[in-house]
Amino acid sequence: MDAAQTETPSAPSTDAAGLISALGRGLPPGRLVTDPDVLAAISHDEAEWAPAGRAAAAVRARTEEEVRHVVRACAQFGAPLVPRGAGTGLSGGANAIDGCVVLDLSRMDRVLDIDRDNLTCVVQPGVVNNDLKAAVAEHGLWYPPDPASAPWSTIGGNVATNAGGLCCLKYGVTRDYVLGLRAVTGAVPGTAGYGAPAIGQLSYGDVVRLGRRTCKGVAGLDLTGLFVGSEGTLGVVTEVTLRLRPALAGTPRTVVGAFADLVAAGEAVSLITRKGLSPSVLELLDRACLVAVEEWKHLGLEADAAALLLARVDTPGESGREEAEALAGAMSDAGALWAAQSTDDAEAEALFDARRLAYPALERLGPVLTEDLCVPRSAVPVMLARTEEIAARHGVAIATVAHAGDGNLHPLLITPPGDDGARLAAQAAFADLLDAAIGLGGTVSGEHGIGLLKRDGMRRELDPGALAMQEAVRRALDALGIFNPGKG
């Protein structure tokens, strides 16, 4: 079953004392963590009910050389290595495995270079998404990927899960901005081709530079793209080269539509797509989310509809005005109770704040099991209807937010604290939601990653041959199987 009904991945027994001693010999003071309480605090992410094991130790690395030392020590003792950033993940990808070393990269947080002429930057993995946005904005530049966790999540974590966000409808996800990276790798034997001599060889702890800094490039396989979304299972990323865009000019226009039910809001998304409209943002927020945010933050929101669609248009001038009017018209044509351009910038910003705050607001009510489904955009209305049916069948409260414009839905399954029956019902509903998405030609994860919660769902989704190829790649790059084993 999905949703943490699996056991924590097991690991081969290691000499914990020897491992800790080896780690300590190559690290400056303060890097190695063995205190049980501290280890427990950094041994899991935010995924509800995802199992977490007991780490043997943690290392708070500050340099690539320290990462190399940790990888070598783990290889020597056969210890699993679990990288983590800020721990904001929602799939269990950063959860500890018994006997592992948790490698905390959040202190590798420097922006190393900003190149305005070439629209690139180079950063360490611990740089926080919003901090990067602020740094490049000083140079008139913009880094678009904006997950809801942007105030806290790190670029390394975003790369690990190929994070998206509100702007990805128009501007793409993390993978679209990663030009290259540096990674500490596993062992790769030298190879020969067509009578040529063997080409190099990598050992555990070696560093490889992947990708490029040019706008275009097709030299070799796209190994950079392979690392993006790999959740730390192929090596440890220590540096990322990112593509940037010029900062947007002008003030975006906000369009809001209110709907009597979720399915009608989904129909509006499909109609907007059919009309060829291209908002930079198209988000869905249901009444349960609005009420939870308002009770928490008192933003002055009125939950007078079952669902809201929030759209933004960043096309400047008259073209932007016409596009905003067309969006409002499409919402009305799809049956909106009302749809209009917002004339109150503060009100519009409050609505987008509500979208970003939905998860923590609902979390205050009890444990929240978070889905991350993605379906073809034409299937959004059907998936929303099936979500309501699954909620009713299992007796589970499900609130819904969504990057509706690209079919990425986030049903949030809410349970009373300490209610085991409700937990089991939520986990059963979670599995049914995955199957519903797969049945509609969708995927079990659009941006949160597979981690522990979606492993079974991924196996139901992917072709057996594709799964075999995936495992072959992992074995080729990590023969010992120490890089975040059991994840993804």
C-alpha cells in the first residue's frame, strides 16, 4: 500500500562506532552530530506518516570536500547516505534509514556567481529559493520556479524533486532552469568503445561536473537532467548552475473566478486551455482551504463559493488587458458564479497568500496527508469529481488546492489527531486517488517526488521495462546502493 503503509527501508548492518570514528577523523569540529535528540529532529521531512529510521550519525557539511569525505566513509562501511536540505519535502525522501548517515547540506548556502550578461547563476545546494530570488533581483534578474515552500526550501531540495510551483504553467519547472551541476558520485568503472582506450573511472567520493553554461548544448547524454528529480539516489549535488530570466516589467493582472462546485472550476480550466489562453498562473483553491487560512491569518477572505480560480497575466500593455478579459470570459462561459479582474492589489495578493498558506493552515486542524497528482488538463474536471467521490466513500475530509492550469492537483487529506481509524481511511483514500490519476493517464507525482509515500504508486504507473532501466542506471552509478536507498 502507499502512504507510509510500507516498512522503513532496511540497510545492511554496519560498524556504527567505526563509521562515526571515520567520519570524525576527517571533519572540522561541530560538523558531526550524534546526539539522539538532534538526530531525531533532522531524520525526517514533512511527509505525514512516512516511516523514519534511526540514523547512526548526521553531518552538517559546509564544503564539497566534507561531502566527499562523508561519501567515502559511507562507502567504506556500507552505510546508507541520506541527503537533506531544509526538510520541507512531503514524500519522505529525506527520511532516515536505520544505520544511515544524514547529510545536511543546508549550510552550503552561498550564491557563488551571478552572471547578468549570460543570464546564469551558480549556487550551492543549501541556498533558499526565495533568498536566491532576492539576490538575482538586485541584478534585474528573475529565477521563476516558486514552490509554495519557497521561503524555506533549498535549491538542492528543489533539484532533488524537480520542484514546480505557481509559475510553472508558463515558465516551467526546476529542470528547465538547471544548466549544469557538480556532484559527488559513486564508483563507475572505465569503459571502452569501438577499440578506444578506457575512458576514465570514478570512485566513491569523486566529483563530476555535468552540463554546461551555454544556452544550447548536446554533447553527450543529458546526465544533468538525469540527476534532476533523482532524490539523491545517484549522488550528492554540491553545486548548481541555473538559467535566469530578465525581471518582469510592469504589474501583473489578477483574474478571480468563483464557482459553485469543484467540477465547474475544473471545466473552466479545460475551457481556458482549449481557448489557447496562457496565464502565467492558474490556481485552484477550495472553500475548506479558504476557511482554514482565514481562521488562522485573518486576511479578510470571504469563502462565498465552493472553489476559486486565481489567474495572473504578466503580458504587458493592451495585450495583457485583453488576455485578462478573455480569462474572465472563459470562466463565466464555464459557469462561474462571478469572474472579474481584481481592482484591489491588496485583495489579490491576499488570495495568492491564501494559496501558499493552505497546507500549513490545514495542518493546524490535524495530520494532513498530501497528494501530488498530475493528470492531463482535459481530465481535471473528472479527477476533481473522483476526488469528491473517494472522499465520500472513505468518509475522509479532503481539501483541494491545485496548480490547475497544468493539471497538478494537491488533494489534502485531513484527519483528527490520534484517530487511527481516520488514518487508515485516509491511507486507503490516498491509494485510490493514485489509481484514479493513473487511470486517467496521469502520474502519481507532479513535483513532490516519490520518496517513501509514492513507491507503490510509481510501480503501478511505470512500465516494467522502464522500472528495470531505472534500476539498471542506479546500479551502474552506485554499485553499493548507499545513495538514499529505498527512495523513489
